[in-house]
Amino acid sequence: MTMQKSEAIVSVADAPAQLEGLLELMRRHDVVVTQEDGVHVGHFPSGQAHLSASAERVEMRIEAPDMTALNAIKLELTGSLTYVYGQELNIDWSGGTDVRTPLPKLCVLTVQSVEQLTPHMRRITFSGDNLIRFAENSNLHMRLAFPDGAVDLPLPMVNGRGRVVWPEGAKMPVLRKYTVRKVDLESGTVAVDFVLHDDAGPGSRFAAAARPGDVIAMIGPGGLTAAAADWLLLAGDETALPAIGRILEGLPPTARGVAFIEVAGPSEEQPLVRPDGFDVKWLHRNGAASGTTALLIEAIRAADFPAEGSVFVWAAAEFEAFRSIRTHLRKERGLSADRQLVVAYWRKGSTEDEMGKAH
Ligand SMILES: Cc1cc2nc3c(=O)[nH]c(=O)nc-3n(C[C@H](O)[C@H](O)[C@H](O)COP(=O)(O)OP(=O)(O)OC[C@H]3O[C@@H](n4cnc5c(N)ncnc54)[C@H](O)[C@@H]3O)c2cc1C
């Protein structure tokens, strides 16, 4: 078989450390990494990447059986190295830079049904193809692409630079991050729980008006779940409730821990399937606006962490809550970075795009 090939040399400060970060991210994305003559080899589902670093350069040589597979590897490496480096990188892949191929991680979704779980939480079940990679509990998140206004959803492609591109003149969809709440491979459906929040943006507006037959797209999956531990602490507001629900459902029956979930009040509580040794404690805002209370950090501060055994804390909430939880875990509990995953899911007064730009 003739293989398609491409390579890129990227100048970055402290290249060996950037390469280590890239390899770590690849492993987390289930890419097997081996070594051949001092070069790291990433075995992607449909091709290979040979990766090495000198003091200030990361070198990447990739090969795959066709351009779709080659572009998929470019997309993965370009996105991951940029993420690890923390700023935009100019990655100049050789050859085939004009070739556009379908975005590998995109699924077109059609609304099948809408269910009001609680006054401010809507479950939308979508039908879609190729959902198998979203069924893995280790990757909880994805991006949804909503059409901007009353237009058909334009579908993005990947170009030979490993970047996502849109059809010429397309009215770009708006992207928002959400959690895969449930996947049913037999019926080919995926459920997403949307918070209907004040100051509605494109995501919550779509959910409030969704009707069977509406079409959006899903890109992913990505994002990590809680790591295994003898005792788990899960914490979050209603935007994290879908993730907490899914994490709890995926735990072994012997799992122990506590989940603190902040919601507006008792009417927003949901029945959650969970192991017997897991407590769920609902924290009510009692009239306070979301994103304005200290309920989560107060509950975490007061929690008794077990003296023996391993601990993992997974938390996601509004930015200020995220910040206070992260600081508490690091400074007051002394929890190491590999024993916690604390994320800001939204920021009061900022849309998701504005929040992304601010970081
Ligand atoms: C990894 C990840 C997974 C997520 N999973 C889910 C999920 O499964 N379900 C879900 O509903 N959300 C989830 N979120 C949060 C969701 O992405 C944000 O709430 C997002 O801002 C919603 O987009 P929007 O278009 O409705 O509002 P935007 O256009 O982003 O914002 C419009 C306004 O609404 C405010 N706002 C945004 N969210 C809230 C809120 N929850 N309460 C009050 N005001 C708000 C903003 O501050 C802004 O002022 C997740 C976020 C991340 C990062």
C-alpha cells in the first residue's frame, strides 16, 4: 500500500518538555506510544507519527494510508501541541496542504425527543451515526455546533495544515461545550442535558426551542473523567450535574465517596443512580442567583477527607467557584495535581467564547 506522508518541524521553547506533554496527551487519548531508536512512535487508529525533540524543535513525521487519515493525524497533533504549548503555533506541514477531508470527530445529530427533567434542565435525545466513540465513559465532553440563525448547519472539514475549515461564505455555527449524558448504541441515540439558564446564549436558546427534526452537530469527544481512587469527591453546579450523573453511573458498585451538587432548590434535584457507598448532597441556592454563592467551596472545606487510601477530587462549576476550589485543594489540602481535576464550566457575565479568550 502506498502511504501518504507529511512532516513538520516546530520551533518551541523547551521542546523536550513540550514533546513530553504532547505524548502524555496522546496516551490520554488512547494513542499507544512506543519507542524506536530513540524516536517516539504514536500509533493512531489509521496511521503513525514519529516524534522527536531537540533543544528548541519538535519534529513530527507522519504517515497514513489516505489523505483523510493523514489530515486526522495532523489535526490531532496540531491541536494537542498547541494545547500543551498554551499559545497559537505556526505548524507548517509539508505537502497536501490544500486537500480538504471530512472532520473525523464530527457527528450530525437530529433531535428525536425533548424531555423536561426539572424546571431548568432539559434532556434532548438526538439520533446520529457513528456514536461509538462517545459511549466510552472516560471521555465525557464534546462540543455542539448550533446554526447561527435560521440557516442550515454548514459542515466543517480538515485542511492539510491540520486545521478545521468551513465552506466558503458559510455562516459559522456557534460552538458550545456540553457533556454526553447517555449513549444508546442500539437505538443510535445520544442524550444531552441542557441547563435553561438566565441570559440565554445560543446553547440554552437552542435547548429551550428544540423540536424533533432540528439538526446540529457534535464534535469530540474530549475531556477527562474522575480517576480511580479509594474515595472520590465530586462537586459541581447544575452544568456539571450531567457529568456527575454519568460518572456515578460508571463507578464500580464498591466505590465510595461524596457528591456535592449545587442547584436552585429542591425542584431541581434529580434521582441519580449511584453505588451504595456514595452520598449525594444537594446544596440549594434558595433564591440566590447561580454563580454567586460559596456553597460548593464551603461544603468541600467542611468535608472529612479519609486519612487512609487514595483520594480524587473532580469538580466543575462557575469560574469563581472553580478558582476557590482549586486554591483550597492545592494550598489547604495539599492535593497533588494528579489527584484532582477542577474545571470552570462557565463564567458569570461572559459567553463561552469570551471566557475562552480570557484564558
Ligand atoms: C466541558 C464542559 C461541559 C459542559 N457540560 C454542560 C452540560 O452538559 N449541560 C449544560 O447545560 N452546560 C454544560 N456546560 C456549560 C455550558 O457550556 C455553559 O453554560 C455555556 O456558557 C452555555 O452556553 P450558552 O450559549 O447557553 O451561553 P453563553 O452564550 O456561553 O453565555 C450567555 C450568558 O449566559 C451566562 N451563563 C452561561 N451558563 C450559565 C449558567 N449555567 N447559569 C447562568 N448563567 C449562565 C453567561 O455568563 C453569559 O452571560 C459545560 C461546560 C464545559 C466547559
